[in-house]
Amino acid sequence: MFRYPVNLSSNMKPLRPVAYVEPLDKAVLSEAMRVAPLVVVKERTPRVLRELGINELYGSKYSKVKYGILRR
């Protein structure tokens, strides 16, 4: 679900038992692109997004979070 989860987040606790716990890889993103026209990935470092082949990045320079977008 998240590479570095914030375990104190009570809003996410109900989702944790059913979450996909493996890190994202290109195969998972390829499957997501098969069924959706747009995939948004939230990550803390742009390096990880670029390693996944995502080049469309958003987020302010002051934010710790970056968003990557894959489009068909």
C-alpha cells in the first residue's frame, strides 16, 4: 500500500488488512493501465516514480509528496 506507512493514521487502518503490500513495479502499473485510462501514483521521491517509467510528475518543491501520472 505504502512504501513507508504512517502507522498512526487511523483513517487507513481499515484498509491495511486487504492492502497490496508489495512495492509497485512495472508489471502492476501495466495491469492498471490495461483497465484504466489514467493511473496516479503517490510517492515521496521522484526517483522512484522515474524508475517506474513515470515522467509526468506533480507536487510543489516544498511538499514531501510527489504524484506521478501515467496516461494511455
